[in-house]
Amino acid sequence: MKSIAAPAYLSTADADFEKKFQQRLHWSADTDAAIEQRVADILADVQKRGDAAVLEYTARFDGLSAPHMAALELTQADFKAAFDAIPQAQRDALQAAAKRVRSYHEAQKKASGESWSYRDEDGTLLGQKVTPLDRVGIYVPGGKAAYPSSLLMNAIPAHVAGVQEIIMVVPTPVRGSVATGGTGEGTSTKGERNELVLAAAYVAGVTRAFTIGGAQAVAALAYGTATVPKVDKITGPGNAYVASAKKRVFGTVGIDMIAGPSEILVLADGTTPPDWVAMDLFSQAEHDELAQSILLCPDAAYLDAVQREIDRLLPTMPRADIIAKSLTGRGALILTKDMEEACAISNRIAPEHLEVSSTDPHRWEPLLRHAGAIFLGAYTSESLGDYCAGPNHVLPTSGTARFSSPLGVYDFQKRSSLIEVSEAGAQVLGKIAAELAYGEGLQAHAQAAEMRLTTPVKPR
């Protein structure tokens, strides 16, 4: 029987493997010129007209008409009401997930986010002062998708870092609006709010929130308006307009990353039930047609078993069409000569999510250098990391795990170097600095160092 969703079947032993491998990995990050121009125009307009422009674009794209920005602001009472309205099981799940995410990031802060200093042999103090950002903006998608888990992953590490103000923007488009894929004819004074997202805002401790989205929301956060506070950094996922806007405002504010399609790579030794692995591949493929799911394994019979499970399970999936297009267009089952080669190929891909589905995952983990998150063992499904394991699920994609890291407490902090040179230290360092400064032709630098060689500071 022909498979209804057949990822490419590749073998590293084939002469044309490298060519087919690169074709499967290829994803164009080229931007749409029309989107780029529209985003540039929106940013400039919001920077110039502030609230008025944000109101206009919110009506145009989200179909949400409001007389003033205050009508688009969510209150703490809104968050609490949403939390009280959702089922008890969802309340419990949100709180349990938040507790684990908070615990993980508190440990992260203790390990890598604290100030430190020491004194050298001359009594000079050297160190680093770590301070939180004052105010951050988090973008939470709305409309076609709603991700309360993403809200937790962005807001909680900011809180742990010590950020005092967390400003959330979340679109609440009207059904039939452009933002929901409609014609734009649908307009209303009340958009479609996701209660679970608002409940997550309550649990995560969001300070203020506005029902705005798209490039106009990014602009409002980056430049500030009469109503929306200007932030220091913007984090959180969004569509092509949001991604383009974040790139353009970088420098005015910080941003977390520009994310590409979601990815999962599974390294399997053939011991995990094949239906588990098939479902793990689905877990990324269901995001969108451009998501990538790859399985690396040295056992050909196991690859065949996983393909059979894909065929059996796919018809039961509500998002079967999206999964099928993703697996057929960008998925791959790759036969390797051994697990060592599988690890080497994984490092070349540098995936967002990397599952080591093996009876001895710690044997292979030391060989894995590039991945956003590494999930060790058959019981560690990537989906657990998405929601409640604890580590952040905002991860580098498209090979950027070679040089970047998951979102963390450190993204909401900045570091200042501390230097306090003693009189004795100035006698040593001054000679070194002066010699190098003269070599660079910077006379004032050299003399500023030399003055401290001979002239002690008189106490008052």
C-alpha cells in the first residue's frame, strides 16, 4: 500500500546521499518584499502617530474597533476572571507547569545569572554586576493559534531575572478579519479572547496587556506610545509580519531571536516502540507544512516499522493534512551506518529539538554539540519539554543552535563589568596600558594611565 505521508528515505551509503540530504534540509529564509515594505510603513507610522496608528491598524487587520487605546487594555481583573472561568484541571495544569518552569529558571539564575567579583594580588577588584532589564514586552500569538505555554516560557524567566514590568501584547481578532484569514469585512468592538492565555497571564504575573498584534504591536512596544510603554526588549513568536518587525526594531530594543519553522530530530537505536517515535515526528509536523521531522537510525527494519506506524496513525490525527504535507515535503527517514554517524549528522543539522531515543542516551549525549534542547531517553518526549518539564521551549531553529541558546533568565539581564584599581594595581597596570596606548597612537590614553604612576590621591 502506498504511504499517504512518506518522508524521504535516505541512506548515508548511497552515492547521492549528500545531494539529497542538502535538498531536504533546504529552507528559504528569503523575505517577501511586499511584507517587508508594508512592515516598514507600519513601523514608521506608529513611530509618528502612536496610539492613533495602532488603533487604525488594529481595526484594519484584526477587525477590532476601539475608540481609544484604553479599550484595548486588559486588566488584572480580566486575568483573574479568565483563571476562575477555566476548568479546574486546566488551572491545575497551568500552575504545575508554571511551578516547574520557575524552579528551572531559578536554578539557571543561580548558576549563571548572579553578580561576582574578586580581588587580585594587588588588591584590585574585578567582577561583573548582573542587573535585570527594567521593562520587557512579550508577544503572544492570537487568532488562528493561541499558546498559553509560550506565555509562561516568556514571562516566568523575566520575573525570575527580576524584571519589574512585563507588557504583553496579544491580538484578539474578530472572526472574518484579515488576521483570521478572512476578507477583512468582519468588524466588532470585541475580539475573540482566549481564556487559557489570559489565565496563563494571571499565573505568570503579567503586569499590563493590550489586545493588539502584528507589526503595529511590535512598533508600539519598541517606540512607545501615549498608552503603550516603551520596552527594553521584545520576546515571543509571531507570524512573518511580527518577525520582520522584530528584525527592523532590533537596535532600538533587544529581541530574543527570529524563529524559523519548528524542527525535531530523533536519534533512535531501534529499541523505542516505533509508534512512540512516529507520534513524536507528528508533534512537530502538526505545527505547519514547513515544519521538519527527521529520524536517524542505523536499523533499516526499524525505519520501515516507523513508516508503517506513520501510515497507521496519521488518519487518526485532526491535523492530518498539515502533518502529511510537512512529512512529505520536508521530513526524512535516514539510515546511518551506526549511531556515531547519526550523531555527526545531527551536529550538522543543529536541530531545535533533539530526541535521543535510546536505552543508553548518556552514551551518545557527549557526542552531541549543537541542539536547542536535548531530550534523553525513550520516555522523554519533546512535548513534555514544550509544556511542563521546566527548561524553556523557546529554542533556536534553522541551524542557529550552532551559535545561540534557548531563551533563559540571561535574556532578561544585562552585565556590567566592575573594575576598582588599587594604588598598587595602578603602578602595574598603568605601565602596561601606557605602552599599548602609545603603540596605538592614543596619547591621552597613555598619559591618563601614567599620571597615576606618580601622583597618589590625597585623602580629604
